[in-house]
Amino acid sequence: MSPAQVFRFALAGLAANKLRSALTTLGILIGVGSVILLVAVGNGSSQSVQNAISSLGTSSITVLHTEGAVGSTSATTAFAEPQNLTVQDAQALASVQGVASVSPAVSASETLSYGASSDSASLTGTYPSYFPAEDDTLSAGAYFTTQEVNTAQDVVVLGSEAASDLFGTANPVGKSVLLAGIPFTVVGVLAEKGASGLSSADNTAVAPLTTVQDALTGFGTLNDVIVLAKSAALVDTVEGEITSILDLRHHETAADADFEVLSASSLLSTASSTAHTFTVLLGAVAAISLLVGGIGITNIMLVTVTERTREIGIRKAIGATPGVILAQFLTEATLLSMIGGALGVLAGLIGTRFQIVGVKPVLVPLSIPLALGVSVLIGLIFGGFPANRAAGMRPADALRYE
Amino acid sequence: MTGEPHPVIRLVSVVKIYGTGEAAVQALRGVSLDVVDRDYVAIMGASGSGKSTMMNIIGCLDVPGEGEFLIDGIDTSSLDEQQLAMVRNRKIGFVFQAFNLIPRMTALQNVELPLSYAGLKSAERRHRAEAALRLVGLAERMHSQPKQLSGGQQQRVAVARALVTAPALILADEPTGNLDTKASQDLMEVFDRLNAAGRTIVLITHEADVAAHAKRAIQVQDGRIVADRRVTAPGALPPLLTQPTVPS
């Protein structure tokens, strides 16, 4: 008997009970679909976290000032008083081996306006070396210069969103905008970076450190210092050096530090292991639903075999060997799981096109052949027991079955 | 060998016991029987006489406990389930009381089924199945499903399915049990003509007027053959065949 003939018998067997076959298929569909979709959601969230972190630049290290706001003394303890993070601190870091640049930065949220349109943007005051450290590129104009920092010029580089909010499609370079009521000349516009984490990285304005301190924030503490290492491989050693230099300068131990040193690579490794755990967990939950779908196949195939006992008896009486009966029922079970698997892949593919709980799923290509393979295996394994029962029936008994 | 007709089935002191110990039931207590080629045998007996057990053994659906059973010269005791399936496919054509057609398959597909299991190609299957259906007078209904056919028509499809593999033996178990008088007569006429055309037939029945169509009547009681009456020679025409013309 040819495989094509076995296949045709199996198809006819499934067609005989369309609703039941469809519902059994649905179990596998949901299982396979959710494996693909949930793994894609896990992968998507891990990638968005990784993108956000790597947009900081993989060889950049951020020193954050912690404990209290600018010039605050409220967090006084019996040990060391928290100190300001100063430009002198930043200059001290520049001497560390392996450091390419050090950019002290202050930041504030300020109103930015041009003519009638105004918008709230995050303003950063820093050095020109801030741009390469932050992985920024220009779409128009130029960065401000060290000379302009030294002479505290009223110049500003706008983020792409801040620029388009104020100027639409017009070129802002050379125009004068008001930042907290003070006129600044736009010298450059940054290229779009996309959303990173909670806020847009494009709704920004970057001006010389001295200008911003003069006009807006005062000469208290810096908010952070961006240190760029010469290569990503040096990040760990540079990070250690920075910590010991600042501890020394602030007379502190690690326990009561008034600063925090963060690097993209250390964040990345923590985040990616968290995201991996998350993906595995989601996949496991989905795999359980696939298992339930498989048990559904066993269940329905057992019912089918019992219901068709007489038919099995007839087929055996007219010459079907146990092997042919086994093949027919195994094919039926595998067809159910394969159709379910294929539709599940389709459902998963459609599902990944939508944003799910704020995460854009990113398909893991390997999950498709894997899910399909597993669904075929499920058909063979979960269909094996009922099919074996059918093949082992004694024809004389099967024929008597009512 | 002599000029004696070749025995299609041979039972030698067949014993069959169901169950064990106290609950053991001796269904057959030493049955010996030869059925020769072209013969037309009716096995008669009340329920519980052992005729169903005989039918299962002759049909290779069951194996003897003791003794020997040979079909077309093949000893079945040494065969496994796979080989028994092939013997059933090649050597025996079954006709059951309950018709036992497979629902949702057309008459033609039902008749093609044993040929599928024999591994024949599609065109050859169709050609032979159509010929078998024509032989039982159902050429017009070959694309009907069993539920669209009357009982008599369904049983004739079953006969077509039994003879399509050109088996050594057609084995019919109470073939008229579910049919009315007219359909029974039509069916028995089909059997008579098949026998006249050279088919060996074993009928299992408890109806005397059905047994009257056979050339040889065997009475079974309590697992033994109690009477064996020869009506006409195996090579002669069936006793009740009204039209001696053989369908082509």
C-alpha cells in the first residue's frame, strides 16, 4: 500500500469529523502560536532594552551624582558629607589611562520657544566631546566648539524632535530660539536617535556647559560626567579607576558614595541576562499550552479509535496489516498536529506584527522550524498510543464491537 | 497428485477453547473438514453451536487452539498477524451479516479497498472494482455511499468487495440475516451464479431455505459436526440456480 493511499485514508478519516478535527487542531494552533509569539515578545523586550542601553554608546561610562539635589545638604550623615560632583572631579578623571574624553554635564528641563511655538525640552550643558560619547550625529549645521564653551557663547544644538516641533521642515541653523527666556543661536541639529526607555532621546537641546551654568543652573554640582573609554575592552578597568579616584577625592568608601558609575556594557550584561530569563519563562509557559494541545490529540484519537473499532475490524478482515492501520492513525494524528502547527506559525507571524503590552515583538526565526518540528513530534508521540491500540486490535473482536 | 479437486480449506481435528480453568468454554471439540474447489457449502447450527468460531478460524480472524487449518494449502498456525492479514486479503472474501461497508466511502471506494491493501495501482483497482460491481448488478450505483443504498444493494456491494481480489474462498456469515425475503432471494441468486462461474463459497446460516442453495450442508452442534449431507457434486451447477446462464 502506497504512502499516498495511507495519506488519503487519513485525510478522509479527519474529514469525517470536521468540527472535532478543527477543535483538536485549535489546541495545537494556540500552543505553537503562543510559543512563537511569546518568544518574540521576550526577544523584543530584550532587544529594546539592549538598544536603549547601547544607544548610550558601548564604551561610554556615566558618573551620576547621587544623594540629594544640587547643593543639597539634607542628606548629611555622621560620616562623610555628600559632596558636589565638580568640573575639577571631571578634570581629574581625564588623567586616567585609557580615557578618550571626559564631558561634565548639567541638565534641566526648560521651555524652548521660537516665534509662537514652544515646547518643553531636556537641556544639557556640556563639552563638545559629549556628542561622540553619546553616539550623536549631526543632520545639519555643526557642534559648538571648545572655544564657544570657554567664552560661554549662547549657542545650542537641537535634538531632531525639538527641531521639528519648533521649525517643522524648515532649517533651524542660524535661527535664534528662546531657552527659558534667553536667546540662543542654533548651530546644529542632531540626527534622529529614536525612543530610549521612557522618554524620547530626540527632544533635547545641548548647549555649552559654561553658558548653561551661567544662565540657568548655577555652579553647584554637575548632574553627571560622561567618560568615553578608548575602546569597549577598556571600559571595566576605566570604571574601576574612576571609582577609586572619586572615592579618594570625596574621602568616601564604597558604602556611602555620593556618586554612581554606570557603563553601558555592565548594564547590557545585566539586562540581557534578565531578558533571557524572561524569554525562557514565556517560552516555558507557551510550551505548557503546546503540551496540553498534544494531550488533546491523544484524547481525541483515543475517542476516534474506539468509535471506529468496527471499521478497523473491517479493514483488518479485508487485508489491512497492523502496520497499515498504525500508519493510518499516526498519519491522522500527525496531520492534525501539523495543520495546527502551520496555522499556529501563521497566527504567531500575524501576532508579531502588533505591539503587545508596550513591547514590539521581534520574531526569533529559529522558533518557526522548532515549533513546526515539535508539533510533528507531538503528533507522532501523542498519536502513537491510540494508533498502536488500533493496530493491535484483534479483528474478530473488533468486528463484534457495537 | 490424483485427479481429485484441490482442497481449498482443510480443518484437521480443530479444537478451540475460550477462557481458562473453570470458566473455559470448548467452542470446537475436534472438527475435521475439507472443502474442495468450486464447492458451495452451507454450515448450519444454532447460536452457541460453534459455527461462529468455525467461521473465525476459516476466515483467518482467529487461529485454532489445537489441530491444523490450511487454506489453499497454506498452514496458518505458523503465520504472524502480518502474514494472516495478507492471507485474508488474497485468499478470502468476506460477506458479513451487517454488510460492514465503510461509511462515507462510495460503493466503488469500498470495493477498491482490498485492492488498495494488496498494493494495486489506482487504474487497475478502478477497472477491477467496476467489473465486480457490474457482476453484482450495481454498475449504476457505484458512486453512492452506503447510506444511500438499500440493505440488499449494500450487501451486493459487500459481495463485490469479497470477490474483487479473486479469492480462493468467499466466506459469508449469515449474509441474508438483515435482509427481507425479496432481497435475500436476489442475493442468493448472486451467490448461485458466482458458484456456477467457478467460485468456492462457504455460507454460515441458520436458515434452511438459504442452506438449500448449497451443494453440501453441514450441521454443527456443541462444537462438533453432527451431519454432512452432499446434494450435488462440487463440479455441478448449484441446485436452485434457475437461469443456467453465467454472467460474463
